[in-house]
Amino acid sequence: MSDATRKNKINRTLKKTLSYSIGVVFFALALLIFCLKIYLASPYSAEQLSRLLSSYLSQPVKIFAVHTSGATLYLKGVQIANPPGFPAGNLARVDSL
């Protein structure tokens, strides 16, 4: 085999490998977006976000639902409880954010 033929074969192999790799990356990205949409539609996402915010704010936080519309994330029923030493109830309550 001559050097030119060998280089052409290597170039074809590299192009094929690169095109497969790009396809796999796009497929994985589409799968990730699909799984994220399913996760956000589940009640578990609201519970987990409530725990995360409660831990971060050191105040009880409750989120009733999380959903997306296009590229926008919506939180429904956000409640932040009053700090200790204040009257019982909510410090803030938002129907939709």
C-alpha cells in the first residue's frame, strides 16, 4: 500500500469515527433533556427542591409542583415559613413563580 492510499484510509476512518461520536453526543444530549422533563414532571422534583432550599435558607420551604414550558421553569405553591420566635404562619407565599 502506498502512503497516499494509507492516508486516505486513515482519513476515512477518522471521519467515520468523528461522525459517530458527534451522533452519540447529540443522542445523549437529547436523552438527557427527555429524562430531565420526565423528572421535573414527577412530584419528587418538588420535594427535593423544597429540601434543598430549606437547607440553604435554614427555614422550612415547601414547593408543591415544578414544571417546564419551553425553556422556562415554573414553581407552583412556594411557601417559606416564619423563622423561630415569630408568629406561626408563612413568611412568604407565592402561587406561581
